Amino acid sequence: MTEVDTKELREAKRSGRLITFAFVAIPLVLIVIVLFLTYAVSGQRHKSLSAGKTFYSLENMENYVLARDAAGRPLALVGEGAALPRGYPDIQAVRVPVKRVAVATGEFDAGIMESLGMADSVIALSLKQEEVYSPRLSERYKEGKITYLGQPYPMNYELVKSLEPDLVLCPSLRDAEILEEMGLPTSVSYSPLDNSLEARMFFVDYIAAFAGKDREARAFQDRVEEALAALDARSAGLPKTKVMWAVVFEKRVFVEPGENWVGEMIPRLGADYLFSHVKGDSTIEVSLEHFVEVGRDADVLVLYPDPYQLNGSKEDIIRQNSNLAPLRPLGPDGRAFATLPIFYESFGRLDEIADELFAIFHPTMYPNREFVFFRELH
């Protein structure tokens, strides 16, 4: 029987299609909205950084903070008196704020803890007393409240255990695994670390979470951003200083790549970083030929020095590596600087470091500037 195509029938079919569409489309729209809201809310309570081999995250759970260290291992940060979350043994749970921390990871971590007001929780360091420059940590060392852990490779595991720390900041996953077998909570906290400015800023958040210092971490980050913005604005109209930043040996040279915090910060200080084209997460080797060719036109060289270079002169550096003689910064018209030991503990003072670098790059604006983090080589 042939269906009669009437106006009423066409309208009925159209209404049926609309109803079908509504039943299909509206739930899909609602699902999309729910997913978006879930993502937006989770973004407010979940912070993470994944870069190269580094993974840190902090996520607020119902009664604790779920942290993941550089190796991606979970740690439950649990307040005093709170019950341990289900599924987390003692070695994966850290009572916060921490009171006894063994820092086996070096200057960077120790300096951040000092800047966040966490120095009084540090009971052990892989730095000797004479190698510590942060005021409060140095004072605690003199008071006998900090134990020297010895060289990190190999770590003295029995000594660490005898100190009964609440947390051990470890330089490697292997160290963390051994100490966990001994019943100690650990964090692979620094090595390997992506050296971008974002990564370093988030690492401050990560360390702060162990002491409830979130407010101090945010204040530091705001202070750095405000300082960089002000210096960037102040550099408008000034000549662009050409900068190179390196580690120099007798037959090899390593530079800071453009993707790390040094390469990111220098352009915000009214300067051109001559190795911005070099890729990598941390200091990376380049050929001597390329280094010298770039350096012929440089204005400023910043060195991570060995003790000989720190206490020496431009002539001493050229004597150590004669290939560097054509570098303009090592000549009479150039300028060369070496980082001082306190520099490595002072990321928590990055706003001050940035201001000092600005003065180095624009010396006519600071004719009598005294430096805290750098020494000029003559």
C-alpha cells in the first residue's frame, strides 16, 4: 500500500526527527559540559609538571595531598594526627609539616628550603659546613644540628638511617629504593630535573608542600615575575647586550641551552642570548670551534667556574685553554664574570640574581654596583 504524502504527515516526520535529535544531542551536550567542568575543577586542585625524565605533581585529595616525585612515585602527605590513607604504607606516607629532613641532593634543594623558611627542619646535608652559605643553614651547622652525609655517591645509608629522618631527599631512584627498604620515606627530588624556569618554579611548590609553605612559594613566584617584568620594561630602548653562559674546561666547553631558565631569563633583561638555538634541558656540550665563533661578537661571558677560574683572571683562563683567546669577553674590551659559590644555593633569591644580571648587562646604569652572586674577571 502506497503511503500518502500529506502536509500533516510531513510535519509529523519532521517532529519525530526533532525529538530523536533532542534525545541524542542534549545528552551529548550535557556530557561535554560535565567533562569541561570536571577538567576545570581538577585544574584548580591539580598541579603537575612532566618534562623529559622529570615528573612532579601535587593533587589535593580528601584528607591528604598526593605528591609524585621526579621518578613519578606516589607519596601521601598526611597532616599530624590524621589517619593514613588506605593503601599507603609508612614509607609512602610523610607526616607534614616535616620536622627532620636529610637533604642528599645538594645546594639547589638546600637553598630553596632556606628561602621557604624550612631550614630548621634540615638535619643532614651532603654539603660540608664550609660549603654552606645560606645564613640559617650555616648557623645550624655551627650549632651542631646538621650532620654531614659525606659524598652522595655512594650514599652512607646506615648514617642516614641512624638520624631517623621524616624524609630523605635523594639524588637518584636507586638511593630512594635502598632507603625505602630500610623503612625510610624518600623523594627523588632533584635529579634529573628539567631546568626550565617553569620546572624550577614548580619544584619550589613541590618542596613547599612538605612544610605547608604554599603561601611562601606563591609569594616567591610573584616576586620573581614582578621583578622580571619590571626589568624587561626598564630595558626598553637600551642596546642589546650579547651574552654567552658556559662551563669551560681545557679541551671541552658546555653551554646553557636556550630552553632552560638561563636562556629564558636573559632576553627579559634586555640582552640577546647567543646560544638560544642550542636545544636541551640542561648544560650541554658544544664544539670549541662553534663556541669561539659565537664568542667573537659577544659582550659578556658568564662562567660556572672551577676554583682555578673563580680565583683567576682572563689571562689565566686563556692560559688554561688557548683556544679561547679569540673570545671578545676575554679580551681588553670584553667583560667576563664567574658565579660565586652562594649562587648555587640562591634560586630562592632569583629576583635578586636577575637584578644583578641586569646590572652586568647594562653597566652604565650601575657604575659602582657591588655583586653578591658574581665576580668580575679582569
